[in-house]
Amino acid sequence: MLIGEVARRSGVSARMLRHYESLGLVRPSGRTGSGYREYSGEDIRRIFHVESLRSLGLSLREIGRALDDPGFTPSSLVADLIDQTRERIAAETELLTRLRRIRAVEPTDWEDVLQVVALLQALASKSADARQRAALSLSPAGEVPLPVEALVEAVLSETEPNVAGALRWALARSGDRGPELLAEGLGAPSAAVRERAVQSLAEMPGAEATTHLRTALAHPDAVVRGHAALALGARGVADAVPTLVDMIVEGRNDTEAADALGVLASDADAADRLANRLLDRLALPTTEAPARGRLTQALAGIPGTRTSEALVELSKDSDRAVALTAAYLLHLRDAG
């Protein structure tokens, strides 16, 4: 078969077939009387072998070695190709992410692009100081465009407390998709990432962040529930009360939980409801002595006559620790 017919049937151009010949990959077995290249069936099979190996990402030099070296083992080469492909995909994915983040800030000129690139590099720096300076340089006034996705990623991965605080500060002022992206972080497999996500949501202003925090009250992770409840309590959201009481009973951030209940006791009716809820938990036979003590202490932040009546009752409790705590709180209320 002549070269033109081979090219037509194989899909490999005549130019590439000549290149293969020059490299010694596929040499036509014969010549016609007029000197034209003539390919045998075996030559054509070798062409398809070359094309198949090219489709795997092998270089022409590696293909030649694979086809001609009897001692060649494909397993090691395939393993190398897998590693190279993974590295290439990672690099391309990183580039694609960087480009999308630059596009997201809608740069108006090349100066904006350069600023965003510098910021992304700083946020990815191994230096905590560099990352913190990058976070503090962000401004909602528009001096440096805010790449919110990159900022959320940095917040969720940051382990240095000072840097994390600066990143949360910047994110809270981003005024963009921060709450939505942080809410996605609540589903991360890593407990540390989930905690960073809810801590950051707690510092985000606005109704959207509050909605995501309400949803987080039902999260299977107790740490996420706790941070959400504390944040909602500070915002005056009564939905947080059951979780806050659970935290007091379990001894998880119980002081902060009691403070949040004090914030929620904003009027006489709310204060009485909270006092009754704490008393109901105190009365349960399953509530152990340490938890009863913490629940009694939590009454200190609840104003109103119902709380005073409850403390009088508790000052006579059979549990001496509860009785002493209640009597001391009554003394403080009388002095006040």
C-alpha cells in the first residue's frame, strides 16, 4: 500500500509517516518499481501501535523503545505516565482555578490582574506573616479586588490563629458569596475544616449567615452545633436555646452558653421561659450532679421573679453544691 493510501486509511498524515520513518519508528518494508514507499500489513499494524501508544501520552522516543526493546517492561512506564498525568492535571486545575478567581473579581485593567495574582500568591505563602499581611490588605473599598473563593479557601485551611482571625475579618467585609461558600465547608470530611467554617460564619453579618447558622443547629457535629448556637444567641435568635442548654448540661463551653442565654433573656417573658427550661433540665432524674450545678449557675444570668423563686427553691436542694450555689446567687441578687 502506498503512503497516500496508508494516510487516508489510518488518519495519520503522509508528513507524519515520513517523520516516523526518519526516526526509525515505522519504515516501509518495500519500494515500488518507481521508488515509491510501499507499506506491508505488518507496517500498518506498527503504525496503529505507534498511534495507540501516543494516545497514552508516550513520547516518540519512549514509543520506539517500547516497540523495539525486548526487555522493556510496560508496567513501570505506565506507572510513570500515571504520575505525570496526575501532576499535569493538578497543575492545570490550579491554573484554571486561578484564572476563574481572577475573572470573578472582574478586573478592569492589567493592574487589577497583577494585584489579584500577587494576592493569591501571598495567601498561598508558607510564611504566616505574609498570609496575614495579605488578609489585612484586603479592603471592601476596592483598593485590592476581593477574590472571595480564594479567601474562603484560605480561611478553611488556615491553622495559625492570628492569620485565621485576619482572614475572617477580611471575609466578613467581603459582602459577597462568603456565607454560601462557608456553608459548603460545613460538609467537609475534616472536623477542623468544619469548625473553621462555622467560626467564620459566626463572624459574617447579615440574614444569609444567620440562616446557615440556624441550619447548623441540626448538624451531626456537636462542635459545629455549639459554635452556631453561641453565634445565634449573641444575635438574639431563640432557636439556639435547646442547644445552649445541652451545652451547659454536657459541660461544653458552658460559661459561654450561659452568657448567650443571658442575652436571650431580653424581656420578662423570655427570662421566665428560660428559667423554666433550666429548671426542667435540673428536675430530670437523668441529669447528673455536675450538670445540675452548671444549670444552677446558669440561672445567674437570667433576670426576673421566676428565677428568684427558683433560686429560693434550689437553696433547699438535697444536693449541697446546688443549694450553696443557689444561696450565693440569691445573696448576689439581694445585694444588687
